[in-house]
Amino acid sequence: MKAKTKIRGGSQNGRDSGSFFRSVRSLHADGFRWSIVVICLAASLLVAWGAWFILGSVAVYAKTDMARFAVSRSAHPIEALIYGRVVWTTLTLEQKVEKGEIVAEIDAKPLKRQLQEERMRMTALTSQVDALQKKLAAEKQALGQANSVALAEIDEAKARLREAEALSQLAEKEARRSNSLFARNVVSEATKDKAQTEAASKRAAVESLQFYTKKLQFKLNLGKNDRQAGLKHVESEITEIEGYIAAAAGLVERLEYEIDQTRIRAPITGRIGEVAEISIGKVVQKGDRLATVIPSGTHRIVANFSPSEALGRIRPGQTAWFRLHGFPWAQHGSIAATVERVAREVRDGLVRIELGINEEQVSLIPVQHGLPGTLEVEVERICPAQLALRAAGRLFSQQNESLPSPAPKTGRAP
């Protein structure tokens, strides 16, 4: 029994030793060649990736979904200029309109009625002014004639006064000579008295003519003042009525302007791109938008970016790519564009960017005003390592912001 056991153990050890030697021979035959090749290949890829990660460059894009096509000239709204009821309109989508063409009209009957009344009032006031002008001219003519007659009477009185003064001076001389002769007893006392009486009569005639001349002058001045007062009254009436006429003319001009405003015209030449729901009989308010005119011209891309994405990063000359919503870019492609203008002020929390289309691309996409899409602008090129560091920095900042702030110390002992 012991011999059999030894034989069995020896045979088992022999089989194990054979398997071991065959494995060793297999390893020696293989020589680790494939393992070394795989390790070298992995190391090469790792080195290449590391070199690219540190020395390579990738494009960094600023992206926005608030982008659209727009014509190079701004679209113009058609607005109601006054309050009223629509009585006529031809506004339809894609309608071609010319600048100044009437596209709608608001009821102007009340304004026209008021305009007619004001014109009739102006006509009546103008007739009154004409009548007063004629009256004024007649009174001025009468004043001139009365002044001429009064001046003639005054001149006549002055002439008679000069004649009376000459006769009075002669009578005075005669009286003095009679007194001298009477003193020498050449003439009688009666002759002397007669000469003195004649001199006194002549003096009285002179005084009477002086008073008469003054009376005529006073009468002339009094009549002139009365007539001038009448003329001023007529002139004031004319001025007052002319003021009414001027006010009526201003009202007429305003009514004519408002009537013209009832005719709604196209502000520019183009096509109607948007129309409000208006119909004949609908009442519109002043400033209501009735339609929008899209002018003809080349297209451009208009986009709005957040200030953090645009300011200091987007500049004229940078390349961009525009992908339209509703048109898969894998099928229709993207539209290349170039940044042309960047707004310097923030409006409504956004920065406006305008881009030009580099070339007309052959595409199934219809380039139409208002088509929205997504815009990507290449703002810089950096190595992947820098990009990774930026991402890590942003993540770290977000984590710090999410942490609760420490409670303030009260300074009191526990």
C-alpha cells in the first residue's frame, strides 16, 4: 500500500512540473514584446496629449440665442398719429409700399366740419376788418380835411390880426402926434380925443383877433384829439378782430394738420412685414402700431449678448457662426459672419452686436428679416490647460459663493 501511494504522488508531481516548464518556455518564447508595444503606445499617446494640453490652442466662443437676421436699414413702424375710427385700409402682409403712400385713413368728418366752421368765421371776421379799414380810412380823410379847413381859418385870422396890429400901431402914432399938437395948441381937444379913441378901438380889435386866433387853435386841437380818439378806437377794434383772425387761422392750420394726420402714410419704401389686427370701424389710439415696413437692402445679423460675454471680449473683425433655429445645422450648415459694430453702452441689460455676412452661401435657408438663431463669436484662442484652469476657478468661485457666511463674533466670553 505504501508503494502504491508513492507511485501516485510521483506521477502527480511530474505532471505539475511539466505544466510549469511549458509556461516558462511560453513566456521565454513571447519575450514581453506585445506588452512593451502597448505600454510604449500608451506612453506616446499620453505625451502627445500632454503636449497638446500645454502647447496646443483651442477657440473660445461667446454664445447667444438672441440673434436674428435684419436688413441693413432699420425697419419702420406705421403708427396711428391721432385718435379715431378707421374708415379705410389696404394693409396686408408682404404688400409693397412706396414712401408717402396712403395705406390707411381715419375718420376726419368731425375735423372737416370744424374746419369749415372756422373758415366761415374767418371770412366773417375778415369782412368786419375790411369794413373797419374803410371806416378808418374815411375818418382819416375827414380828419385831414377838417385840419386843413381849421388851419386855413387860423391863417386867415392871423392875417387879419397882423392887419389889425398894423392899424393899431398907426392909430397909436396918430394919438401920440395929436397929444403933442394939443400940447402946443395946434389941434383942438376933440381932435385929440378922437385920435385916442381910434387908437383904443384898434387895440381892442387886435385883442379880439388874438382871442379869436387862440379859439380857432383850441378848436383845431380839440377836434383833432376827438377824431384821433375815434381813430384809435377803430384801430383797437381792427387789432382785436385781427387777433381773432390770427387765432382762427392757427386753429385752421392745426385742423388741416390733424386732417392730414388722418391719412396714414408709409414712412419708407419696402414691404409690410407685420400687420396688426385692424378692420374698418375699429377705433385706434394715438401711437398704436398698425404695421411694420421692412425696407429693401442687404441683410446683416443683429445679436444681443450679456455684458460679461461681450464687453472687452467681442471686437470688430472677429469671426462668428450663425445657426438658425428650425434649420438643423448638420443639414443646412452655418452662416459665416464678421463682427462689424459693438455697442459701447448697455441697454436693457444687453449689449447689441452687428455682424456682416461674409458671402452669400448656397443654402436651403431663406435669408429673411427676423429669422432667429444662435450666434457664436470666436473671442480668443488659448491652450487647453488655461481653459481647464479657468473652469476650475469658476467652479471654485461658485462653491465659495454657495457656502454660508460665518456668523459674526459678538466679542463676549462664552
